[in-house]
Amino acid sequence: MSTITSGTELRHIQNRAYCRYDTANAERIVHALDKGNVPHFARYNQQALSLTYDSSFQAVVDEIITKTESGDFEELLLEIQDRKNANGCRILVPEVADVLEMSVGAVNSRPDEMIDALCLAYIKLWHCDKATIKRELSEIICVNNFIEEKEESVIRTLLESKEQNIREQERSLQR
């Protein structure tokens, strides 16, 4: 069985803390550490994880390990799969709203594509700490809002141009 290494060089990690876990979820843990910008060096395979990280990120590492090892993710996937429609991930809207510190109604008022993007991103980021998930989901909202504002600006410009053309046509007909 091959061993994979990931993360930062050890010499760049300050306040080093070491731990070892017997886990089949090492890849998920490393992904969450990467997304959370936790300085770490990991050596892992399908059965174990050896981790060196900056101890000032202890709470983040503990949250990631606890979530990943809880088995809740598999239950979440089963619950989504039990939904017989394409929008099975929409059952996550209350969780997404909680992470974003928004009401469920505020999330549901977004365009369908954004709700789906938020729910799918939440699934992909589930193993991460709450702050990382919030940052990533907020980024989706910001990007989509920017696009909507830009689209509104373009539409407004087109409408103004069309109105001006109509006025010019009316003037030319009056002559």
C-alpha cells in the first residue's frame, strides 16, 4: 500500500503538534485542512494518517477530525439518495442557512441555480470547519450577486438604448 504525502514542508510549520489516526478518511481530512489553510504536513494511506500541524490551529483540526470520523457524512449522503428527485440536496438548505447565518427563506429566495450550487458545495465542503464552509459558500453568493448586478446593468443599458431608439423613430415619423 502506497503512502501519500501532502501539505507544507515541515520547516515552514511553527508551533508543531503531532498526531496519528487510524482512519480510512485521511484523504477527506487532508482536503479539509488544505481548504481551511491550516499549515500541515500529512503522510497517509488508506488505513492511517500521520499529521504534523501548527498547534495554533488546534480547534480547527479537532473540528475536522471529529466531523470526519463521526460517520455523519455517510448518513447525510444516504438521506440525500433516499430522495427520489433531482433536488435531493435541497434538504440541506436549513444547514446551509445556518452556516451562512441567514434564514432558510433568505436562502430559498435565491435563484434555483444558486441554491443548487450552495447545496452541492456544502456537500463537497462538509468535512471542513464551519468558518471555511462559510467563507466558501459566501464566495458563491458574492460571485453570483456580482454576475446578477452586471447582468442588470447590461439589461438597463440595453433598455435605455432601445427607449432612445423608439423616441428617435417617433420623432422621425412626426416629421
